[in-house]
Amino acid sequence: ALPLALAFGEISQLGPEAGIWSAIIGGIIGGIFGGCIVGVSGPTAPMASQIAIFMGAFIIGGTNNPDLVAAFSIIFLSGLILVGISLLKISKFIHYVPYSVIAGFMCGIGVIIILSQINPFIGLEAKRNIHEVFNGLSNSLQNINIRALYVSIPSLVIIIFWNSIENKIKILSNIPSPLVALVVGSSIAYFMNLDIAYIGQKMNITENDQILSIYLPDLSRIFEFIGPAFSLAGLAIIDSLLSCKIADNMTGTHHNSDRETFGQGMANMVAGIFGGISTATATTQTVGNITFGARTPLATIVKGLTLLFILFGFGNLVASIPNACLAAILFKLGIDILDYRIMPILRKLPKIDLFIFIIVLFVTVYKDLMIAVSIGVIFSILRSSKEINLIFKSRFQHKIIPFYKSDFILKKNNINKYLDLPVSVLQPQGPLFFGSVQPLINTYSQAPYHEILVIDMSQVTMIDLSGSFTLEDLINNIKSKNIKVFISNIDDNIKHRLEKMDFFKQIDINSNNSKSSIASLVLQHYKKVN
């Protein structure tokens, strides 16, 4: 958490210490009030990138200095908005954001991070926004600080090849690569006595009483801040709840979306007062938390307390970290955050999904993330208006039923053979698109114990990118629990679309099972088991 907190503080242009305070407050407050028991809250790439955009807009008049009061007031107000949203119980609607929109803004954030770290990576001052990066790119490349490359290149190499090293030396598997890069990069700079930029030059932490600053929100400028605050709050919900969904898939639990939104609201209010950047549930750290064995919110609370101890006890060590080292960590993070699920199939996507993805990506990079998401959602709704209208007017309802009640069992068969078998049938109905996939997940979550699941696709009328990926995730999650999965009755047009999106390659399941063959396959499975 430490190197990422410092790095995200740099991205936000509020300074490294703002990143650390965000990780401390997110860990403690988010852990106490959040709705995901293994979620880790703190600064994230999307939140830091969005703050950086605001920093370019709020400058103290007559100077080039950022208006810190404005920034932290916006963060405080975003927290207040999040608390209000949680009380309205509307956080669950995040589950209806189309996948093409999510992929577009994730790739856009990755591009922003990569481009924003070019200058720090080569030892120059970071630019305020992407437009400045492009305008000054040729000048930057002509003025590379070779001394900074002594730190940034080895740090980047370590992060890129750390997984290979871990596979050969198992004892290193519990050490995160950014921490190793941080130690190695700082050591190189120290022993070579390099004259390069250090984060301590942007931090006043030589004395403990300088570490903590209080920023009371300037509510007299609320009409000036309310727009950015809503934008930040909306992004916090998207960022946090998507991370929570990943945690749910890994742990088999179900987070409370409204409680998680409330927890992030409380954390952001406190962060705004104590000088931290916006918090959200961080995907990378949440996955690491689960992998290391976390089972309760105590894990993220201890993380926050540990970073608080580091900030007050080892401030001078933190200040000696080179900017180039953080740039290398973020450069790799920017590459990792790109959506590698959608990129291999871009050429196979339906034209409208590809159009939405590209629009969201470019608006994210060149304008504003929340504007990009709003545009993407609007286009998706217009594109799927027929399906949305069909859902509201019809009585389509996904079902989960026992196998012996399904029509897979022909009348001539003896139904008693199937009565005691732990087999369930999931029957999606109607269009499977971004507006109907969450009810499908909710339906399956109510299934009784079963060792075999049959997915009957006979009532599915269409499927889009969100529907395909949701079904793929559901099947892979089921298989990870050693449950056998069969798919049957797929319409030829739907099957063709799924094949274009590499659906069957990802789930490794035979799609040619006929309705009449399913019953015999179930019996064959239990004969083999017995």
C-alpha cells in the first residue's frame, strides 16, 4: 500500500503525503464503516487522476499554486454526497453500467497514467494534464535527465519480471513488487548520491507537527464545488463497487453496496479534513488482501494503522524516495490497468459496443471521466431501448429449478432416478444485456446445494457484451467450486455471437449438448463418480 499511496498522491498533484493520508483514513474509516468485509480502501488510480483534473482548474489567483482548500473541500463534499446516496439506497444501480463503458474508462485511465508519468520517469517535472504532456513531448525527450534513468529503468525491470522471480524463489511470493522496486530504486539513488527529484522536496515531514494539517471545507463556495464533488462521488461508487464485485467472486460472499457507499462517504469526508486524496475500494489491494488470507475488516484497519506509524516514525525514509522510482511503479500500473479482456476481441465486437468503448476511452483521456461514463451509458441505453422496453413490459424472469422439475427429463424416463440428485437448472429468460444480468446473478445466488448446474438457454432472445462476460464469469466462478456445468439449447445466432467473443474458449464447455442428451449426461456423470 505504501508505494502506491505515494504514487497516487503524486498523480493527484496534491503531494505524496496526501496519498499516505488517504491510505490511512481509507484503511481505518473504510474498514470500520464499509460493506465489503475484505475490501481495502485508499487512493486509487481513477480517483487520483480525477483529482489531478480538478487541480488544473482550481488555481490560486495570480499564482500557479494549486488551491488546496478548494481541492479538499471538493473531497469533503463528495463524501457528504456519498453518504446521502447510501441513505437513498440507489448504489445497486452501479451493476447496470455496460461492460463496454467500464472497459473504455479503465483503458482511458491506464493511458492517462502512462502518459502522465513520462516526464517523471525521465527525470523532469510532471505536467499538469495530458494536453501539456503532448504539447511538450518533443522538448521533454530532448532534455532527458540520464541520472533519473539509473533509478527508473531498474525499478521498472524489477516490477515487470518480479512474477518470474517469484516462481523460481517461492519465499519471495509474499513480497509485492512495488515494495521491492521502492527499496531498490531508493538504494540506487542513495549510494550513487544522485542529484534528482525526491518526494521529500514536495513534503514537509521533517517534523511530526508538520505532517498533520487540517483543512476545513469552504462551504461559502459550495456552488463552485458541487459539480466536481458529484463527479468525484460518482467515480468513487463505480471504482469501489466494481472492486467489491471482484472480491465477491473471489470469496463467494456478497457485499452490501449501500453500506460500502456509506463507508466511502465517511472516509472521504475525513480525508478532506485531514488533507488526504479521495478514497475508494482499491481492486489491486483488495485482491492482495484476500490472497494473503484476510477474512475480516480488521485487515484493512491494521493496514491503515501501520501506515500511520510509518508516516510518523519513518518520515525521513519516505522523503528519500526518488520521483523516478514512483514513476516506474505507476508506469507498470498504467499498463496493468488496461482492460486485457476486451482488447483481444476488439475487432470482433459488435460495432455499437466498439463505438461506445472508443468514445468513452477518448473522452476519458481528453476531457473528463464522469462525462465519458455518462455519454457511454446514454449511448448504451439508446442502443438497448428495445430490450429495456421489453423487460419492463414483459414478464421475463430468470429461474433456478430442480432438475427433476425441468423438461430435460423425457416422459418415458423414470423421474425417480433424478429425484435425489443434487442437480439444478438455471433458466435465463429474455434478452441478456447490461440491464438484465444482475437479476441473473441474484437468481443463481438463491440456488440450493448442487453438484451439477445445467444452463438452459432456450428462452434467451439476445446477448450483448455485458451479458456474455457476466455469463462467462458466472460459469467460471461455479466451476472453481468443483461444480459441473452443462449448457444447452443455445440459439444459432446467439451461439455465433458468443463464438466471436471467444466465450467458449474461456469457459471450456461443450456447447453442442442437445436437450435430449442432458439427462443421459447427468446420469453418466454420477456413474463415473460412483
